[in-house]
Amino acid sequence: MKQDPNAPESLQAFQIAYGRYLRNPQSQTRPRGIPARRSEIYEELFFNNVCGFVNACFPVAAQCLGEALWAQLSREFFTRWRCDTPIFSQIPYEFVRFCSDTFLDVNTPKWLPELLHYEWVELDVDLDESHLDLPEQPGVMRLNPSARLLAYEWPVHTITATHLPSEGQPTFLVVYRGADFSVRFSELNSTTYLLLEQLVAQEVDAAELVHQFLEKHPQLDADAVKRFAPALLQQFVESGVILRGGEA
């Protein structure tokens, strides 16, 4: 039986070669036996599918960078990055990882990595499958398990295409899912951020929480903390950032 001269040496060799070509058709050779027109369809299909997940997750960043620079960044991601997961919903996180300082050039603003991370967190919280069950003991509190405590060097929550920051500003946020399954965010100051951080991975009542907090941060005014903490914690309970046992 005569062998097809266009047949690849092996299926694996063909897959590797064609995969490299699809990632970067400008610099790779199309494997033999693949018609140019059919290959163009695959090139467009794969690129658009991957970038569809990216575009849907980062609308603010895309608008801020503009169409040309965003397209360039998307192409660089598609060509150069090797994802650690086959899960489609994780593609935006892989894009966040890609857009580290290592891959950014002089045309890319310094605040971009943090803005991308902030936009991705909304998706991460939306997909979080944690149950928002209240602690069994009355008065005992725990952090909403979907909550993400975020500390940035730039005011990412205020960035828009018409409002770009010229200098950094320490920014503290909590992003979480409410009982109605909506994703919400709240701006914090440095002290309230640290107070909520004290609740990570534990369940305690308010008195014990404040005690632990002051032990860990003795530089703070203890009397002032004891005055503002009860009302602040109540606000967090009402908003759903904190889950407290015994709540109606």
C-alpha cells in the first residue's frame, strides 16, 4: 500500500506542529497536507474562542487600553502563554498571570495588572460555590466564604476609559457574593481591612475578635477600636460581608 506523502510522521507530531502553527501562523510553517483556507478557519476559531473569554471578563481594561493595544496584548497572550489548566473558565485568570510586569511594555500602564486582577475577582466570586451558612453558635462570626480581601497600589475600582489614574493610591476592597447571588464590593480603609483579615479561617465572637485584633496591632488606639468596632461589625453583618450565628 502506497503511503500518502502528505501524512504526518505520527499523530502526536502533527498535533504539536499544528498547535504551534495555530498559535503563531506568522512565524510557524503550516504542516503539510493542511489546505490554507481551511486552516485560516481554525486559526480564527481558536483565537476568537480564547479571546472571547478574555474580552468578556475585562471590559474596563479593554476600553482603557483601546482596540489596537488590547488586540496586541490578546495576541501576545494567545501566542506566548502556556495555560496550566484546560478549564475554559480559568482562561481569564491565566490572562491575569500573563499580564505581569515581565510581559508588559512601555505602552502598557502600570495599573493594568491590578485592574485586570480586580476585574477577574468578580468572575472568581461569581463562580465560587461556597455555601453561605451561618455559624451554629449565636453571636459567633465568620467571614463570608466567598469574600476576597484585596489590597492594591492603585484605585482600581475608580478606573474608567475617561478616568485614568496618574499616580498610585493605596486601595483596600472586599468583593463578595450576597445571599441573592449578586456580586458586591465595598471599599475599606486600612484598619477595617486588617479587622476583616483577622476573621479569615476562624469563627469568633465580637469581643474575642477585637481582643485578637488589638494584640496583633498594638500600635492602634485600643479605646478607639473598641468604640467603633461593634457598629462596624454590625454593618458588615447587615451587608453580608460577615456571617453571624443567631441572625434571623
